[in-house]
Amino acid sequence: MDPLSDVLSLLKPRSYVSSGVEAGGAWSLQFPDQHKLLKCYAVVSGECWLAVDGVPEAVHLQKGDCFVLPSGRPFRLASDMSLPPEPSSNYFPPPRTGTVVKVNGGGDFFIVGSRFGVSGGHADMLMGMLPPIVHIHNETEQAALRWSVERMMKELHDPEPGGFLIAQHLAHMMLVQALRLHMAEGVINGGGWLLGVADKQLGPAINAIHADPAHRWTLQALAECACMSRSAFAQKFRETIGASPMEYVTRWRMMLAGEKLENSQDPVSVISLSLGYESESAFSTAFKRVMGVSPRQYSRGATPASYSHAVGLNGAGVNPA
């Protein structure tokens, strides 16, 4: 698989809910931390503003626009950003598929969306690799994402045999559609993993790592994949991804190891060998450094102390094995 497919395949969508919001007049709603919920929305009518925690500028949304919030951060929807926000809990009952919540009687603005959670011991890591908001302007992609949202609403509102599996595939599809466009339009500012995957030089190196994570990668070999000198490649990789190339190799191996520890019966010795470690002790040392707990603690469901430190999303906290 390609790197984007690799990462998204480790996210296990669950707890699907589809609903709508209809608002009228002047309104402003603050939504709390989403607790690993990913949200996909389509604006059916009207317009509003969207502000996501940690994103400097609010986004203006109009009829036809679609957006995805992959990071689970708190966010705000409002007709006017100068209005004091109300807690969304004032209007939203416990999650129930098919619900349309009305604010001020509705009539001016209508939005539909699907939300789903992600599970797995490394969900925090994976979500940290995704952008806080993806705003989709392209009409073709809008239509595709809107179809996915509406289809999920139908599957959840009118359950039929196989509906759960369809909802799971739609969840992945919505994310892939949004992130593909995000990469293609080049709207990613600064650094970040998605920018690295889309980069013409770094992309081939990241693809090589994901294609064969057990390979004995060296800085020289990865620089050759990128057709760059070692020093230039190492500098660009760190500036873009936030970690050195060899740190990234180790991090990805440990994420794969975490997946196997959670979902297979393979012993640690087999997992370590499958990821290029001839010594189980060397693998266990690297795993604890990246994940925060030992492989055996992880397999028993122990929670790492600090995901952001462990995965080195800002280039810290990970050392090559």
C-alpha cells in the first residue's frame, strides 16, 4: 500500500452517527474536544464561519462546501464570529442517527454530516499526523464527499444487512477523498507528514520506507531514493516531517508493531524479526522509547504516558534504533 493508505488503515472507524444542524438568525455554537471523533460535513444551504482550535483564521463556508475535521480538536460554527458562543450541549441531545438539531427555529443554514470515532492504542499518534481542517472547494470532490455523507446517513438511518461494513468503508473513503485533495491542491502550509508524502523528493523515500519497513535502511539509501545528497535530504526531511529520516523509520516500525501486538497472537520475537530486528531486546528497547511502554505492557492494554512525546511529532522524543 501507499503511505496514506498505510496510515489510514491503522485507524479503526467505529461509533458512526450521522445528523444535521439547521440554524436561523444570529447564532454561535462551541463544540468541545471531540475525543478522537473525526467529522465530515457538507453545507446544504446558507453560509457560516468555522473556527478550529489552534488554527489562526476562521474559514468561511458556503452552500456546496464540504469539510473534514480529522484531528478531534474543539471547534466553533457561527453565523457571525463576533457573537459569544453557546455550548453545543444546549442543543444537542445524546448522539442519535438521523437527528436534525434546530437552532433559533432554523431556516437560514443547513448542514449534514457524519462522525465516527477511531480506536487502537496509537490512534492519537495517527490523528496527530493529519491536518486540523480540510476545506474542500473543488466541485467534483464536493459532489463525491457529499455523496459519501448522504450515503452514510441512509445506511445508518435505514439499517440493512451489511450496513455496518458499508459505513466503515464510507468512513475511510471520506477521509481519503478529503486528504487526497488537500495534498493535490498544495494548501498545506509549513511542514507536516502529508506535505512530505506529496513532495516529489521526499515522497519516494517515504514510499520506500512503507513498502519495506524491515529493510536495513540507511540515510544514504533513503537519500538516493530522493535523488538528493545525504545532508540536503536529512535537512529537508527534518524540516518537513519534524523528525530525522531514521527516526521516522523507527517510528513507523513501532506503529506497525503496535498494530500486531493488538490484533495478532504473534510473540514479540516474531514481530521484532518481521520488522528487521534480529535482537528481541533491541526491538523492545526501541518500542519502549517510541511508545512509552514495553511491548508486553502494550499488548495488555497499557496506555503510553505521552503520545506527543513518544512519536516525536515535532522532531523530539524519538531516537533511531
